[in-house]
Amino acid sequence: MTTPEIDLTVYPDECDAFGHLNQASFLSLFERARWEMLARGPGMDVFSRQDAWPAVRRTVIDYHAPAFPGDVLRFAQALTHHGRTSFTMRQTAQRTSDDRLIATAEFVFVCIDRNGRPTPVPRDLAEFLSARPAEPPGVSRMTVNGVSLATERRGEGPAILFVHGYPLDRTLWAHQVAHLEGFQRIAVDLRGFGLSDAPDLGYSLPTYADDLAALLDALQVDDVVLCGLSMGGYVAFEFLRRYRERVRGLVLMDTRADADAPEVRRARDQQIALARDQGAAAIAETMVTRLLAPDTLRHNPTLAEQVRATMVATPVPGIAGALAAMRDRPDSTPLLGSLEGLPTLVVVGEHDEMTPPAGHEALAASIPGARLAVIPGAGHLPPLEAPETVTRVLAAFLRSLG
Ligand code: MLT
């Protein structure tokens, strides 16, 4: 079951003298959308059934664009954190006529009893809001290596396996999966991400690599062009250490070969604590502006919101597990010289702040025969920020392999 989206119309009496939806009315539209969502789920009496009331403790609203009388706004709501007595919801309002993102909001609630004392969040509510969405068309789940992994697979021909970065999922590659005609495109949610299982324990680079090998076995795919972005690149290095014979080409995108420096390892531990204390939304907050180029943030708030929503939906065990796996990864620099004979393309966004272009020149120079492509205008996530360019660059590389 997915949380229903709610369409609400903006009326003239909710607007100011210049015709814009005013802030007080916007607040009540957000609230109406939440009640309507409950009416279509566990019932509007989900709180009163347990003698509880959701008291708002904190609200943050970002207004992205004005709304006018007659606009129909589509409200989507997601549970981003859930404690014993408190919970946090993120809501977005998008105009249906042009898909423009109008506002995003975060509400922190504490459930209180009639004496004002904190009381547990009703179980029906938590279950309703935490329900995992059904798999979208084209995505299937397969149990391999002890976990159920969500995989999107399209097309026929030589296979390319896409491995996403942290804390994202297979939708990072949506454009490439949709458009790389002539190749079998396989995009997977690593364990702990997207629609895959998120066990409490058992995350490491070797485990991710073993999951991928087991997935390829299940799909009866012998070898692939392996394409990993950032953490996906770390996974690709581990896969090469273990399953070199299954890789016929390599794409390393916005990534690095060296291990974490001591201060980065300490920062990983702080992020693990942050995720456990405050949930995925707190992690998303620290990352979204670093992942995307300044121009993407300015001109494409819908994409920024999509990236944030993906991060916010990532299960906390998956986040904590990936952080520990990245913290403990070995230095892959010694591997690079041994990749002679493996066709390799290194790709980086021109404005990638997290893994800057200079590092990629060095990376490409260390792999015999590797080529480098810099994607103009993109930050750390070129497949989303410059989808056509990345698909074109990958198509040319794949065709060059014959
Ligand atoms: C990623 O984009 O996958 C991660 O940010 C990489 C990292 O934190 O090292």
C-alpha cells in the first residue's frame, strides 16, 4: 500500500490581495491533506481511538513558487522519522497542471494524552505510514544471498549493471535504463536502499559485491559492463577484486579509489549516530546541497526534491550499514594498475564538490587505457542532472566495446 496523494483546489478566499495563496491558508491545506490521507487510510479517528492527539512541535516550510486561485495542488506525504511518542512527516505540494513544485514542509508531532503528557504513536498510524510502496512496473524483487533485492531490468543485448551511490537507489539511473537501446540494462537497489530489504546488520563492501554476483547468477547473466557512481564505484572495486572475470567493461562515475582519511572515518561515525537519533531526514538535510551543482539547485527544485525524497525514504539500517561499509573500505589504488585490458571510462560532473574532477583525471591516468568524460554543468549526480548527456556518453562507450 502507498500513502495516497491528495489533490486540493486553491480558492480565492485563501489568497492575498495579489492573488497568491497566503501562508496561513497553505498551512491549513497541508493539514487538510494529512487528515484526508488518514480518512483514506486508518481513519480520521486513528488518534482518538487511542486517546491521543498529534500536537505540532515544529514546522518548517519552504515556498518554491506561488499558487493562485483555481490551481489544483497535489499533496504527497511521507513519514520520515518515527519514535515512541513522536513522528515527523514531510509533505510536498505540486501543481498538477505543470508539475511545478510549489512548497515542501516538515512537521514534527508529539502524541499527547488529554493531560498533555506524551503518549505512544498509535500503532495503526505507524503501520499505515511505514508501509512500503508496491514495486512499480518493470521492477521485480528477487531473493539472493539472504535478502530480497529490487531490480529493474530492460532491453536485450550485452548487459550493463548500474550501481547507485549513497544514500540513493536505482532510480538514479532512470534515464539510462529507459533509453540505452540495444543493451540489457539492469539497475539494482543495494541491500538497505530503495525497495530492497534492509536488514539490521550485515553490511560491507564484500556483502554488496556478493549480492550483485548472486543477482547476476539468478538473472543468468554471465558478465556485465559494471557502472558505479560514488559508493557504487567502491562496490565496483570490490566486485573486481572478487569477480574480475564477470566484468567486460567498467564505468567509474563521481567516485574515488582511496580509502577514507581518519577524519572522514570519524565523520562517518557521527553520521551513523545522527541517522540513528534523528532518522534519514537529518542525513538528507546534510547532503542534498552537496550532491547537486548550484545551477541544478537553482533551476531544478523538482529534481532537488526528488533526490531529497529518495534519501528520506532510505531505511536507517541501510544508511548506518552503508556508512560503516564505506568507513571500513580498503584503499583500491593498488588495484588500478592491474585493470590493464579492461575497457574503462571515468566520468565526473564538472561541478562535483564531493569527488571533484581533478581526482578523476588522476583516477583515469592510473588505469591503463582509461578515458575521461567531464559532464558540463553537473555536480555529484550527472545521471540525474544531465541525463541525456550521460546516456549519450555511455551509449558511445558501450558501442565501442563491440
Ligand atoms: C556517495 O555519493 O555514494 C557517497 O557520498 C560517497 C561517500 O560518502 O564517500
